[in-house]
Amino acid sequence: MFVRLLILFTVVPLIELALLIKLGNLIGLWPTILIVIATGVLGAALARSQGTRTVGAIRAELAQGRAPTEGLISGLLILVGGVVLLTPGLLTDLLGFSLLVPFTRNWFKKELQNRLRKYAERNSGSATIIIR
């Protein structure tokens, strides 16, 4: 776990910084700054619209008396995507947008559900948590 955190907080920002410097050298300082600002604004708008849609889906499931597991996982991924988009950088923007776009978010959702299912099975002998 320590190695993963070390990579997350040191290697990823160094790669992001190097990419931003290369981009700045290629297209200039102000266009690079505008790209960073534009991705932040676009990401915030996308996170808001997708978040609103997901909250509506959660409310609909609750109104029907069902547990909103799909909606909660989507909401978590949208939240993470929005937070990642606040971090300046090209790789984090790519990850953030992929968590906000429904098509790619569904892939991440399936992967997360599989990991949660395996975790539950491994730690309880039999899965007591039901994940669709």
C-alpha cells in the first residue's frame, strides 16, 4: 500500500509536470494555461450534470423501495472524477473525464463491482454483500 501511495503522490505529479512543461514548450504558456482552465470548467459542468442525473436515479430507486447500489457506485465514480479534474494535468484530466462519461464510467463501475465482490468473498467466506 505504501508503494502505491508513493507512486500516487510523487511519480504521477512528476509525470504531469513534465507533460505540462512539454506542452507549454510546444504550444506556449498561455494556451497551456487555457487548456488547464478549460478542462476544469468543462469537467465541473460535466460532473454537475452527471451528478444531478445520478441523484435522480438514486431517488427513483429509493422511491421504488430498492437499494440504490448502481447509483451509489456511479455517484462515487463521478465524485472521484470531479476531484481528479481539479488537479491540473493531462493524465488526471483524462482519468477524470473517463469517470464522468457514462460509457467509460460503466467500465470502471463493472471493474469496481468485481473487485468488491471478490473482496467480500475473500474476507467473509461467502459473499454477504450482494453487488449486482
